[in-house]
Amino acid sequence: MKYNLPNITSARFFLALLVVLFHVMQFAEKRGFPSNTDWAILNKGTEAVFAFFSLSGFLIIRNLYLEKLNTGSVSIKDFYKRRIFRIFPLYYAVLIFGLLYYNVILPYFGFEIERLYSYTEAILLGGTFFSNILKTYQPGGIIEVLWSIGIEEQFYILIAPCFLIFSKKNIVWLLAVFSIVYFILYNFDVIEFLKKYVMYFYFFSVSGLFAIFTIQYPNYKIPNWIKISIYAFVLFYFFSDWILENTAEWMYQLISTLFFPLMIISLISQPISFLENKTLKYFGKISYGIYMLHAIVMQIVGFMVLKFIPFETINPNLFIISFTFANIILTLIFAHISYQYFEKFFLKLGHKKED
């Protein structure tokens, strides 16, 4: 049984990078800067988040199932303790900064922002991880990126106790039935608020089923031709909009929901030297910071451009490349500092054994 899964850490970085590219192009277009929204790969931020959901569901449900398999139970206390110390510190830091930025800092410098939410709503929704609901109030990019973290935490609040209550066999049935029923309820508008608040729980549960399959059949090896086909589909999926443009929304969701866990299983089947590169693995390790902080970086870089750079006189392609790289490099620096001097402290607390 593999406990350290190859290639996954670096894959996190590339998914985070897709989100950054997507938001940088959106930001540039909204500010009147030269941008490129024609290339499919620069518009795959939403799909990258779907992949993050699948990866998160795969890893978390795998760990819970392994704990259940090895000990006969799961420690809900330890599970939530690890999640709290990993997620909460940076989440709340970004939430607080975002609220101050849009409601105090920008108005102080003469930039009035229309606020569609009350402070009470922001604190209650953001503070209790209903940031996907807060997102509908258009609170600004720095806060809006928190929506996906809210979805993750909502799902894990629901799923972890199930591993305590149900047997291993019944967990599989629970995940299977939930995935099918919830997918139908979401994608065919049976319960409208699910789609309104983008509650994509089925990405986690379906991927979790695939994770359990790899545990129950540890000796199963994916034929090379299937792996090659999956990797080819990865390129087609992210570098083309053909599937998006030629399928119904529910079918696109179904393809994505099934495709990402297959991609994960292919990735973990054997190490790929490129993805096991130390630098890429470190970037993957700080990918949470990359995701959480890139919107703040965009505000800084955007302000610098407006203040000091006559972008109208610069070759559009040169500006797009320079603006994008500036955001990526500065985001990596911010994420590195956050991980080394902020997140690590709490990570150690989360793994500290109690006396």
C-alpha cells in the first residue's frame, strides 16, 4: 500500500497556476489592460478548481478509509485538528485583509467600492466557511477566492463523521448513492440553491470512491495505453474548449467528475521524474498560499501599473507576458513567505502530539 503518492504535490502547483492565469487575464480585461482571453488554457481556472476538489476528495477520503481499515475507527478530533491548523490561519488572514482592503484601505485612498453586503453578513458567512454564499454578494476578488475553501470545509464537516458511524462497506454505498443523487439534484436544478451557491460536493465524493478502489485493489495496474490516453485527454481538456462548447452543461460536469480521479490514479501509478523535481514539489507544497494570495498580488501589481506604467504605449503582447510573469513571480514570493513564516507554525501545532 502506497502512503506517499508520487506526482501529486507538483500537480497541485500546476492547478494553482491555472487559477492564477485565469484570474490574471480576467483582472487585466476588467482594468482595461491588454489581455488574452482567447486561449483555452488561460480560461481553465474553474476546471482547475474542480480538479482541486477531486484531488482533495481523493486524498482526504483515502486517509479516512485507511484509518478506518487499520484501526477500526477514525479520530474525528485529530482529523478536524489537522484541518483547522492547515486551513484556518491563512483563510482568516485573507478574509480579514480583504474586508479591510475593500472597506477601509481603498476608501481611504479615494476609491469608493459599492458594498452589497453588511459587515454582519460578511463576518457570519465568511467566518463560518459559507464563503461560497458570500461570493454572490460580489465582495471583491480577494474575498471571492475563498468560496472554494468554504465548499471543501462544508463537505468535510459532513463526511468525516460518516466514517465514524458507518462500516467500511456502507461508506462505499453511502458515497456511491450520494454521488449519483446529488449530481442529479445539482445539475438538473432540482434544488436550485445548490447551483446558486456552487456546492460541487460530487467532485469530492466520486473521487473518494476511486480512492477506495485503489485501496481495495492495490495490485491493479493501469495499462500503459490507458495512461497515455488519459494524459492525452488532459492536454485536450485543458488546451481546448471543444468539450465545453459541444456538450450540455451536465455532461461537461459528468466528464470532469469522472476524468479527474482517473487522472489522479494515473499520476500516482508511478513517479514521473519531471513532476518529482524538488522545485516543483516545493511549489506544490505552497500551492495553498499561491491560491489564497494571488488576488492580493494582482491588486498590488495592478496598482503599480496604473500608477507608474504607461501601458497604452507598450506592445500588447509584451505587456501581457510581463504582467502575467510579474503576478506569478510575486505570488510565489508571497506564498513562500506565508508558508515559511506563518503557515508552518500552525502546521507544527496541528501535528503536535498531546501529552
